[in-house]
Amino acid sequence: MPETHNKIVHRKKILTVFLGCSLVLVGLFVRLVYLMVWEADYYAEKATQLHERERSIKAARGRILDCNGEVLADNRTVCTISVIHNQIEDPEAVIAMLCQELNLSEEYVRKRVEKYSSMERVKSNVDKSIGDKIREYEMPGVKVDEDYKRYYPYGELASKVLGFTGGDNQGIIGLEVIYEKYLQGEPGKILTMTDAKGIEVEAAGERRIEPINGNDLYISLDRNIQTYATQLAYQAMETKQAEGVSILVMNPQNGEIYAMVNVPEFDLNDPYTLPEGSGENLTSQEQQDLLNQMWRNGCINDTYEPGSTFKIITAAAGLEQGVITPQSQFSCPGFIMVEDRKIRCHKVAGHGGQDFTHCMMNSCNPALISVGLLLGVDTYYGYFDRFGLLTKTGVDLPGEAGTIMHNKDNMGLVELATVSFGQSFQITPIQLVTTVSSIINGGRRITPHFGVKVVDAQGDLVESFAYPATGNIVSEGTSATMREILEMVVKEGSGKNGKVEGYRVGGKTATSQTLPRGSGRYISSFIGFAPADDPQVIAVAIVNTPQGIYYGGQVAAPIIRQLFENILPYMGIEQTG
């Protein structure tokens, strides 16, 4: 009986083991079938990859073109020189050749030739003619791959707008970085079969995955207007021995920017070379700080006290609120007392009695202070917000600075008085132009911009850009009144040097001090638009620290006059008188 029982138990154990092994074998068989049938392509690709060396092919970066289709940023074919250690047959000959053709030190080249790696890059952005010459040596282990380098046909033109790319062909500053996702493209690959030692199999050839080129970006900038504005800026900087000059030209109806100049500019094809006189034996940090300053776009990155050009905003707020009319009477004895502080007019003797239109024509500080006081802190601050001055413009360039303004809770009557005529706070030039545009275009707050559309390599539209606009920041009536007043400023007032024969021009001058006060350093500026009754173009010129005469009406207004004399006919704007 016990013996029979043991046999039965033994047989059950054998059966259990058999069934277990059978299940394992069936599972392995199913797994094998799954891998060989359903996953065959995946593992075949993996096996191939183990014996393939990969070399990247850069995609051609999309071009940047102006409003007329002129190419502002393009590509040039260059070469990347690399070495593969396992394939080099004569290391000394390779080292000697690369040193000679690439003008590199023996130590540098030797380190890369003797390094055990799948591939070592020796030099990028090599001129194509040199790359072709190296290819002719036909040395095993030396690879010459064609590549692309960004090229700017006009050198310095719009350098702080366009920006440039780094060694990896990615945008660093300007439009190049803002529109990176459209311009960059997708890199390709060169795949080469190798043996177990990493040596290329000669008979196997190469497999290429072609790159996808980047899309072209069309912008509103007009090369001709930019070129002429740049010439005027350099001319003004030289004649007035100024530290810098900025000129911004825009369409006040839709925010399209035609020109943005910040001189001195820099060479986009050589963006890391500092100008002469930058000093010697600089630390890396000092050098980088100077480069950052050289690349800085003053129109959007820097703030300044706008001075009397800001009286446009105060006047518009006063008219819109109804505390003044063009006929409102003011008396200017040469100063105004605000609390215990005496704030002087630029005309020491005063302007006497005058209506508000003549207050603007004469750029009378006490009159505009009076308007600010009539509005009061709460109401005036409300218009600051309503006009969009407390937020950034949203321009499609990196690093836009915001307005530096008193906190409302800390703003007393004296602060209100100084703000009313453009002092004790700071804005950017782009903010000033955008806000004035919105006041004279019927009251629509527009978004300044460059980007218009993106097209692919076949010329097909990829994306057309649209920008937000806010209506009714002032009424149509206030806008029309401001245009009339500002036309009188140019026609018979302080802005008469901005007058253009045959055209109706509106505008406002400004002369502001840089901090600290009393330093003898000034900023001269003028903002003008045309035609005055239906503005199609607005422009501002800002001259930093001019020597000698520094009044905006004498320094900056003639710049805009010359600009308009040239570009108004070019733009097809007809004379009106």
C-alpha cells in the first residue's frame, strides 16, 4: 500500500514537471515566433545600427527676406572636417596634411587624430574650396562633409534686428532666435556600414537620410528704408560726435516695422569681433560684457526719459477726459509751483497767455503740468494703463524692456507734474512709437512687429502672422484733434525743422537730460508722422549725448525731415500741398 502511494506521487511529480517544461517550451516558441515575425523589422534595424556609423548632415537654414523679397540672411556651403581613428592608415601624413590645409597647430590635430573614438571633428565652417582640396588627398579616415554657414549679404545692415547664429547654426539674438522653429529645419544623416572593428566596409557604400531645409521668413523691414536710415544715423553720430543714434520707422496703422537702426551696428558675418578701441588684455567676462553691449538693440532693450515727445500722451489724455480743449487758455510766467517745488519752463521768460494748441507748439512745460494736475494721479495713471504703457508692446524681438514708472501709491503731485512733461520715468523707443501711433491712427493700440509670413522651400505658405490690436484707447475725435495739433507743431512751432516740402507732417520734439541731472548729457529726439491727416508712416530719431547744440528741434528733427524727403516718394505717398 505505501509503495503504491509513492508511485502515484512520483508519477504526479513527473507529470507536473513535464507540463511545466512543456508550457515553458510553448512560451519560448511563441516568443520566438513573435520576435521573428512581428518584430523582425525592428530587430533587423537594431542589428543594422550596430554596424552603422552615423554622420550628421545639417539642414539649410531658412532665409530671411525683406518686404520686397530681398534676401537679408542666406546660407553658404562650407565643410566639416572629421577623422575616424580606426580607418587612418598613415597618422603622420594625415596630421601634416590637416595642419597645412586648415592652418591648425600640430598639437591640436594630433590630439584628435590619435583619439580613440567613432569620429572626431577637427574643424567646422571650413571654406568649400579648402574642403574640396582635402577631399582630393583621398586619405583613409579623413571625412569631408558639406555643411551650411549663415551668411548676411549686407554685413552690418539691421544687425541688431536680424541677429546671428552660433556654430550649431541656431539663432543667438534677434529674429534668428525668435523664429528659430521656422528657420532651423531638420538635419539629415549619412550612414556607413562598418565591421566589428569599426572599419568601413568599402563595398557596402553609404545610406543617406536627406535633411529637410528650414522655411523662409518674410519680414516687414524694407532694405532701402533701412539703408537710408542707417546712413542718416551714422551721419548724425559723426557730425554731432554722439555716443549713438537710433531711428525707428513704422506703419502706425498696423504696426509693421520698416526700419530699426541702432548705430553703431556690428558685422553679422563677424559678430564676435569687438570694435577698435575696446581695450586689450580683457578677461573673458569683460569681453562677453562688451559683446552683449555691442549686440544690444537700444530701440527695445533700453529705456530713457522721453522728454517732451511724451507731451503727446498727456495731451491725448487731457482731451479724451475733457479737462481741456484746443482752445483752453493757459498762462506761462516761466515756471509753475507744485506744492513747494518750482518747476521751470525751457523758456525762462515764459510764454505768457496762450491756448492749448500753442502750448503744444511751444512745448510749454507749465501748461502740460497743469493738464496733468487737472487729470489727477488716479485718472492720469488710469490713462497710462489704458494706453498700454504699463505693459510691453509684444514686439517680436527678444529682451524687450518694460516701462520704469512710479508706483501709483507713491506718486504725489510733484511726480505727476514731472511725468506730465516726460521726466522722472523711462520707456523704450518702441513703446513711445507704438503709443503715439495708437493715438494718431484713430485710437487702436497696435502691436509692432517684423514677422509677416513663413513659406516653405517650394514657395507655399506655411503660416501668415496676425497680431492683436485693442480699439478705443482714445476716440476718433481725440485722435483727429491730436493730428491737427501735432501738424501745427511742425508747421509753425518747435518742430518746424521737421517740415517736408509738399507734405503734411505732424510731430513733436524733445530734449531730455540723462541721469544724473546736471551732468551736461542730453538726449535729442523727434517723432514725426505723415501724412498728418492720414498717417501712413511714423518715425522717431533719438540722438544720445550730442556735442554742442543738443536741442531736439535742431538735432533730431532734421534727421526725420531728410528721411521723409527720401522715403515718402519711394513709398508712393502723394504730395498734398
